[in-house]
Amino acid sequence: MPKSQNQKLKLIYLAMLMQEKTDDEHGLSMSEIIHELDLCGIKAERKSIYNDFEALSTVGMDIEKRSEYGRTEYYLAGRTFELPELKLLVDAVQGSKFITRKKSEALIRKIEGLASIYEAKKLARNVYVANRIKTMNESIYYTVDDIHSAINSDRQISFQYFKWNEKGEKELRHNGKIYKVSPWALTWDDENYYLVAFDADAGEKGMIKHYRVDKMIRMKVLDERREGAEHFKNFDMALYSRKTFGMYSGKDEHVTLRCRNQLADPIIDRFGQDVLMRSVPGEDCFDVTVKVAVSPLFLTWLMNFGGDIKIIAPEYVAAQQIELAGKVIDAYK
């Protein structure tokens, strides 16, 4: 049989065909496979396709055969990602606040490419989460990648930081100051991406700080080596995220809370299963001591539970809570 000019691409086209148009529920008969290849300018015979299936199986493609109702068909049985896993990825992308709508759509199209055309239809999912607004910083997609590159190459970075003003415009912080820090980790907290870095110029000995990645602009990877390695030698990212509410900075403190028993669930959700909850004799309550960064966001989180959570110690934190509650009441007078 004379070979067409595309004959050398036959194995690649066959792999793409099985990936795109077959799955556990949909297969192609041998005549359909030959027809599809013919549309690509490739002539094929049954025997050669059987040999191609064997070749593809050696590189991990699980192509199987089934016969039902007088029809024999072939399909790709195993994939790198199962459909439930792809659905989870789509939901995460679509529900992520820090990924812009445009980038979300592009990523989802790529995820759909990992499924068959039939499974891709099941990935057309609209995930709406209350109060979730997509970021307007299109460059975050590349900023995250650059930060990872800086971390992997042990380099410092520089950037400018902005906030939104009352006119809905970007306003550079500190009159357009160029921030220069050593990046050590990225974390996703409170639906936002944060950079955890060491700022050598902060305080006498430098300190660990964090920055909202979607509010960083004009970022550059510098030639200077990172600083602050000693601060991150035993750094626990999970513990750091757990004690920092909404990544809002504050003084680290061990705070003892007295909580109604029905609040055990949100306490464990927030601080983990390893917290020690001590029953209060004669009361429908328990005491728990947690390490947190004391901040207005922590105090307002406590206020969500009304009088069902009370700060027992230290007294200065309880005083801050009383002051904050007073300001809220005064605002309505």
C-alpha cells in the first residue's frame, strides 16, 4: 500500500483520536477509526491499527475493546485524570477569586482538552459562590509564575503595591515605593493568593511579611540572593496561615476563649483537631487556648458568634474586643 505524506503521523493521529472521541461510555468501531484517519489524509488497514494499539499500550495508553449488540468498538479506558478529578479542577479554577475571568475560561478550555468531547460537555459547569468577585489584575497569572521562579532560583524580587481608592482607581502605596523582599512561600488564604517573604529593611533585624499577589504590579526578579533563611528554617506554613486571620498582621498571642459547646465545630474548623478543649465544670461551655495574630479581623471573627465566645485571657485582648464592640455600637447611635 502506498503511504500518504501524513503516514508518519499515523500513530500520533490515532492517539489523538482515541483521546478526543472515546471514553468509558463511547467507542469507535474499526471502520469508524479507519474513516477518521482517512479524513486526516492517512490510509490505514485493520492489521496495522491493531499493531498501533499495541505500540500505544507500551507508552501507557489503555485502549480496550468491547462488543455489545453486534457492535465491536475500541475506546480509551484509562486517563491521567478521571472525570471527577477534572470536575474538581474546573470548580477550583472557576471559583477562585484570584484568577481573572479571562484566565479562568482559558484554563478551563485546557482542562476540557484532557477529557473526551463527551466528557468535556459535563465539565461545562457554572460554579457561583456568594460574594466571590473575580480579580481585575490580569497579570497575577504570570506574577505567581515569576515568584515561583524567584523562589526556585533563590532570588529577591521587587514590585510596587497598590490599593483601590474611593474613585475605584489604583493608588500606589507609599507614593509608589519599590518594595524589595526575599520570597519564601505562596499561600492561598481567604480566597486570595499571598506571598510570604522576608523584608530585611523592616525593624532592626528584618521580619516576615505577606502581600496580596493580585495587588502587586511591575514585579521583577532581581540578581541578589534571598535573605532571611534563618527565619524560614523551621517555618510552618500551615501554622502561620491558621493563626493569621485573612493574612492580617498582628501581635502573636496565646488567647484563651470560653465557648458554648455548640461552637466546637467552628473552633476545630478554624484551629484544627489538635486544639485542647477543656470542659468548664457546671457550665455548657469549654475553654480553649489558641495562638493567633491579634488583629481587628480576629476580633470581628469572634463577634460573629455574639456572646457565645468570650475572651478570658489576656486582659488586654479582651479590652480590645470591648473597645471594638463599643465603636460598632456608637456607629449606630
